[in-house]
Amino acid sequence: MGARGIPLVIAHRGSRLRAPENTLAAFHRAAAEGAAMIELDCRLARDGALAVIHDATLRRTAGIRARVRDLPGASLAAIDAGSWFSAGFAGETIPLLDDVLEALPSRVGLNIELKAAPFRPRRGLFVRRLVRLLRRSAGARTVVVSSFDHRLLRELHAHAPSIPLGALQLPVRYTGRPPSSYRRRFGAQWFVCSLAQLRVRMVE
């Protein structure tokens, strides 16, 4: 909840019904529409850059048959990720997380969802790059880091325990584990699931 018990409005991938998802255009629009926080997706590029994109490939949002992890950050940041949405957004590119932190006013919080890094060396690189960037550029901005990959969150908590974490629950599976267990396991302060998954026993 936000101030005075008012529900916190979080824009999922930005204002993605009015601008191409996970772009600066979508984030600026969400901020202008009054979102208190923006949820965005983050993947590790080949060279360790933090690219803001949901899918593992560029096919859906850029029409390119390539994987995010196979391209360096500079190449990703030059790719048109707006034309698929409409001609008016042609030239809107895939932002790097550095650019998002610099472009958005500090009053707008971020929920940074880390996409899975299945190989342990890559998880370590992901964590180090993220922590370094947040320490340098987050300032007073509210930041939560979330993921379905709880191994990644556990590693992040061990590296930087002061960063608030959100445990995402897979929509196709309910483990029966109470949300509070994620705090004990790796310090999660937020539990994130779909409305369809929510049960009274989980809230209790």
C-alpha cells in the first residue's frame, strides 16, 4: 500500500497499452499518468549490459531472429523496438537499465524483474552488474528487485542484503509454501502472484 493506505499503482512494463512495452516512451507515459512505480524486465546482454526487455529473443518486439544474451548492450540499444506497436513509435529503442534510471524522475519507483540466468557464472555477473548500477545511480528512488528465479534472488540477497526483494510465484504452480517462507529463505519483502492465485490462507 502507498501513503495513507491508498493502493500503490504499478505500471506493468510501463503504459504498455498506449506505448510499446519496456521502452522509455512507455515509462514516461506511465509516469505522466500518475503511476507511483514502474515494473520492467531486465536481461543480461552478452557483454554484461542490463537490457530492458521481456522476451529472451527479439522476434516479437523487434522482428529479429536473435537472442538477447547473444548481443552486446550497444547493439541492443540501437534496435528499433517501437515499430511493431505503431508507426508513430518507429525508432523507439530497447533501453539499458542505466538509461531508465537516468531518464525517469526519482519520485517514480522501479520494480525490476530479473529474467532467469540459468548458468551460475552468468547469475553472478547479473548480480554484480545490477548491484553496482543501483549503488551508483538509484539514489533515493524506491527500487524493488523481483524474479521467478529464486536462486538469482538468493544470490542477490547474499551480495547486497539491503536491496528489497520480491518473490514472484509461477502462475501454473502452487507449491503450498507460505509467502512468509520466502523471507526466511532469501530475505524477500514482497510476494507477487496473480489475482487468480491469491488465497485467504496466503494472506493470513
